Amino acid sequence: MEMIKHMLNNWSVYQQITLSLLIIFIIALLSLGVWLFSKNKKFLLFALTSMGLCILTTFLGFQLANMIFDISINYIFFLTPIIILAINIIYIGMSIGYYNSKKMQKYPNYKDLRKEFGKDSIQISIFTILLFTSFLIFIDGLAFSFLLLTAILLVLTTWINFFLVRIFFKDE
């Protein structure tokens, strides 16, 4: 709760409104894009749930880092949600691209879609771990905490998406 109090007390009204509108605009634009490219209610529900859980996971990660490890969440940590949202949007975009490539089939095979999500999750996780580890070796202090928390939340969000796919895209 300290983080919210800090944000409300130290941010201007303009910053608070701008951040809120930015998040709403991103979610609305993503929903529109998912609907236009997939025309599938399951994908739309998946994308909205994924974005909601992405935001919730990031917020909870900040809270845990602040409480358990006594990490002060300051201005540099506001890049974390942007990075996680960007990777999440790329992840959803890759899945829609795969779905559209297989859409010509009369009955889409959700088993293949789940397999593709599994492969994508593994690739994103390996890429994230290798990328962030290469930076973490050479830094310490606040930058280390920022990159480590971002990497953990990014991998966690990726695997949450993988399990969401298993829930939303069951064979019918």
C-alpha cells in the first residue's frame, strides 16, 4: 500500500490521469486488434484476462519486493510494466498469427495451438533468462533489483499465459 500512497502523493494529477488513460488505451487497442484479426471470442477473453493478470502480477510483484526484500520502488521500476506489457502483447500477437495461419481449417485444432504456446513460452523464457542474466552479471544495486524483478515477472507472466491457454482453448 505504501507504493500506492507514494504514487498518489508524489505524482501530479496529470501523471496519474495519463498513466490510467495509457493503460485503458492499450487494453482497448489490444482488444480491438485481437477481435479484428481473430474474430474469436475465446481469443478476446484470453487477451483481456492475460492483460488483467499481467497488471495484477506486476503490482503484486512490486508489493512483495517492497515488503519482503525492502526494495524501494522508485521511478526506474515504472519501466517494468511497460516491458512486461510489450512482451505480453508480442506473445498474444504471435498466438493470433499462428491461429490465423491455421484458420483456413474448418475446425481449428486447439491442441496444436496449445503446443505452439508451449514452444513460444519456452522460447520467451529462455530468451528472457539469457538476456537479463547477461546484464545482471555486470551490475549491482538498484539496477540489479530492477532487472531481476523485471525478469522474474516477465517469466512468470509468460507461464501464466501458457496456463491460461490451457484453460481457454480446450478441445471441444
